[in-house]
Amino acid sequence: MNNSISVPSLWDDQVSSQLDEPRLLLYRSNLLGADLRITNFGGGNTSAKVTAQDPLTGQSVTVLWVKGSGGDIGSMKLDGFATLYMEKLESLKGLYKSLDQEDAMVHALNHCIFDLNPRAPSIDTCLHGFVPYTHVDHVHSDAVIAIAASKDAEMLTQTIFEGEIGYLPWQRPGIDLGIKLGEMAKKNPHYVGVVLGSHGLFTWANNAKACYDTTLRIINKAAVWLETNRKKPAFGGQRTTVLPDADRRSAALRLMPAIRGKISRHERKVGHFIDSPEVLEFVNSNALDALAPLGTSCPDHFLRTKIKPLILPHDADDATLEQLIDGYRMDYAAYYERCKHPNSPAMRDPNPVIYLVPGVGMLSFAKDKATARIAAEFYVNAINVMRGASGVSAYQGLAEQEAFNIEYWLLEEAKLARMPKPKALAGRTAFITGGAGGIGAAIASKFLNEGACVVLADIDQASLDDVASGFAKTYGKDNVCAVLMDVTSEDDVISAMNQTALAYGGVDIIVNNAGITISATVENTTLELWNRNQAVMGAGYFLVGREGYRLLQRQKLGGSMVFICSKNAVAASPGASAYCAVKAGELHLARCMALEGAPLGIRVNVVNPDAVLRGSKIWQGPWRQQRAASLKITEEELEEHYRKRSLLQRSVFPEDIAEAVYFFASDLSDKSTGNFLNVDAGNAASFTR
């Protein structure tokens, strides 16, 4: 067997021997979901029929454990399984009379729930339940879907699997397909599974390991056969030359903010860029124009990537992009009108999700980073399917009406309606300097909690890695990006902003927060000290503000900038002339940018903290010692001193600053620009005048 394309077994007998049946099912599921060659994220499902004690009667009953609606077999936990009485599930066959009852039968599954399990059953439940074997796997392997999506799917199934795998033509999942699958398995005891046309693979066995082994064996058999027998070169060879890496990045950097601006006017989108070898092979191929409009075949692929991708040239100017995207929207609206039913939900977002760029790669945009990334992964699955199918037969996507019926299925609409309401900063990206410090990290945490993606920029690599990894564990790695950046370096700032655009497609919020503090009387302030303050907090704020402004301009979506200044921006303090002067300069720079940004919807506001000691990197160094010496108190007395100095007699913490920054960054202040907000627990000297 060709080991380079074969999926290896990860089964560990020592581990599996310690598990009861439900946990053995979870173990098998997680192993299958760990490899995208077996199934895509969120795709496929697994089941086991388990003997359990009825909680009311105490009698032994057979319970179907099956992955519930919306889960992912690779990352799910035990609570991700729905549980149903097999006797009640079987009784649905007697109630079912015709195809127009399909949706009602899905609702009827709720009456089969065992032990009040709140996990909703999926539409594939009957397909698992009616197969007369204890363990059943359903996966979306690229190799098997390539067969299922071929013009000669049934013949290929017979040829490749030599009679041990059956074939059922495309049908939307539900009780009717479940009955057909169960009957095929009963009538053909030599079958170990079935290929579902334009969908995927079902396999089964009477013990968990045998089921897992069968799934892998069938996938590997398909992959090796396709590779051995496919026509070469793939996709009819290459017609477009791959651009050099730097040129691909440059093209993506130019296209992503422009596209994002055009498709985010009603709902902010987040982007993803991929230029993997399989993507470049497809977008540069002779078959691109013929295959791309066919769309995907597997319903899971289609639901994530839309009816078809948009092909656009890498050198498209703004007018061309507008024309191409408008054309896609009109095509999508026409597709909706052709296919809609009297009870179809209203047309959804008509913008493309997948953008294929010959010479460059693939862009994807969605409501959040994870969804955009997963959509790209699904289209890579589709590319693999098209390569396999077109190499041994002819690829065919789902028929347009079938595709519509899946996309606008009322059950799918009900699932969307159950989704949580988007958070306040959903779809937005924030760039925060000094992101590894106390105030920066608190701002990032607030933004992440409100649904934003966050880019942390800092000069301290160790602290940056620590903060970013912590946020990735809490909020997901898709939502956090860390960039090492010196705010005094123009090249660093430009590079960091470019990394932001490549990672997320653009930016919406820029927080200028990086700073230093050194205490010295005027006569002891050296030119080096003065220039250092001006470089970090003068030139640094200018460079980050300018580059952020430029990126916001390119998107034409407006945006928000927040400068973290200080009480000392409006009120002088002795022994800190260099610091006070540059803070006043930051405040005035913000006002100037607010004037220029207003016609573009770019708001610029200021938050003035005072005496934020806890968690602050500034107060961990010489500044703490210098301020204590200047005030003739100990370092331990500083926090209490500043608390008592405030009018409200309260300490100010990083989280307090984060709340103020969030106010200016969010739509709560969408009519505010050129303003500043003091967060100092009250200081008469810094009252606005």
C-alpha cells in the first residue's frame, strides 16, 4: 500500500480495553476526527447501540448513542452524543408514509430521547439507527467522496471495492434514506458499508475496533486506487504560473482589505488566506474555469462554501472587484429566485465565501475567523474531490435544486435560528500595541470576550508569547495573533499591520497603548531620555496611527482608534516633563486624526488613565522607585497613596481602562470622535475645560 497517501491506524488496545461502550465510542470518534483525510471539521458522525438500564422501569433497553447535531467528532466530548431508545426509533418506520413527512420525522426524534438527554439528534440519526450492526461510522473522506461525486460513481464503487461496499444514489439525509440504507445492509450481509452518492461513506461492524479498522481500510483502498489509476497531470495541467511567495503575499495584502470592505457593509467579515500546493495546483490549472462553477458535491462542503466560488484576477483593480462581486450577488439572487419554494426562508447573504485567485491562492471570508478558515479547509476538501473524480471519470456537483434544498432547508434554518446572537464586536479585528502589558492584555481580554479577533503587538517576546498562548487557550487560537514589533521602527509597524491584514483581512480597531515612563526633573532630563520618550510615545503613536489609518482607508468601512494617553496629557506633574510633554502630544495627535478621519467614518478618541499600578509593566521598573522617592514614601505605599489622592478614594485597575477603551471601540460611541475620557477615580487637575 502507498504509505504516503494512506491513513495510519491510531488505535491503542491498551487504552481501549479500559473503556466502557460509550467512552469507547468517543475514543473511536476522536481518532477518526483527528485526521482531515478521514473527515472534515464538523463532518460525519459515529454511533453505537448500547445496553442500558431504563431510568423509569429499571429494565435493560438498547440505546443508540450517536453524534448529536452540530458537533465535531474530532473534538467532541461524551456530552456531544444524543441518546435514543432504539425501540422507539424503530417505531418511526410505522409512522412514515411519504417523503413529505421527512421533516416531521426529524421532529419526532425528540420523542425517542433516552434519559432526558438535551443533545439534539442530527438528521443522520435514522441512518445509524436502522443499520443492523452495533457500531456505525459515517465519514466524509476526500477519496471516497471523489468516487461518490463521479459521473460513474456506482461502477467505480463496484470496481474498487469488489463487491464489499454497496452504493446508494444521492438523496437528502433523513428517515427515507435511513430505511433504504438499513434494508441494503440486511439484504447484503457481505457488505461492510455503503457509498452514498455525492455525499460520503457509511461503514459498520459489531465491535468498535473492527468498525474503525474497516473505515480506514476502505478509505485507504479508495485513495490508493485513485492515485494509481488517475490521469496525469491533474486538472489537465497548468495554464497559469505560480507567482513568487512575496508577490503572492503582496497580491493578497492588496485584495483582502478591498474585498472585505465591499462585503462587510451590513455584517463585518473576517478573512483567511491559503496558498497550499493543492490550492495553487487547482487555481492555476486548465480545468479551473470548467470545474469551479460546478460547486461542491458533499452537503457539508456546500453549506460552508456556498453554491460556487468567485474567480478573480490577482491584479484586479477596485472597479473590477466591484463588478465581479456585484455580478456574483446578482447570480446568487437569480439562483435563489429560480429555486425557492413558497415556504423558503428569506435570501441570505449573497456575497461569495470562497475567492480563487490564479497565481496567488484562495481567500475566504465569513462571520468569524474560525468559520473563514474552516470554509477554506472545506474547499480544499472539494479540490481533492475534484482532482480524484476528474482523474478517473468526470466530476459532478450537486444539482442546483438539490443544492438549494440543502442550503435553505427549513431544518437548517431552524438550526441557524438557535445560534447565539452575535457579540458586540463579532467580525471585527483589533490591533493593540503594548499588548503583553497589564493594560494591553486587559483590553485584549475585553475585546475577545466581546467577539473580536485581536492582534497583540509588543517588543517583549517572552511576555507576548505567554499572554497570547493564554488567550488562545481561553478564546481559541483563531482569534489571537501575536506580532513582535518595535513601535519606533517604521518597518516593524508596516510589517505588523500587513500581518494583521493577511491574518484577518483587515482591521477595525487600533489601540495605541505602548509606553515607557522615566522620572527626572527638568535639569536632570537628558536629551537621550527626552528622545526616548518621543520615539516610543510620539513617533510610535504616529506610526501605528498612520499605518492603521491607511488600512482603514483601504477598507472604506470606517473604524475606531483609541489612544491610551494619561492624566498627564492635560495635567502636569513635577519630575516627569518628558513624559508629560509627549502625552500632551499624543492627545493633540488624536484630535488632528479625528478631524481628518471623520469624513471617512474613522473615529479617534482618547482614554486617560492615572496610577494603574496592578499588572502594569511600567510600574514594575525604575518608575515605581522614582515616583516613591519623589513622593517620599515606600514603594509598598504607592497604591494606597494614589487611591487616597483620588476624589472617589478608589484604585484604578487595567480592567477599568479596558471598559473605557471598549466604549470608544464599540458602537456604543459611534457618534463620538475627538474626545477623551479620564479613568482616574477623579482628579480635579485633569477635569476637562
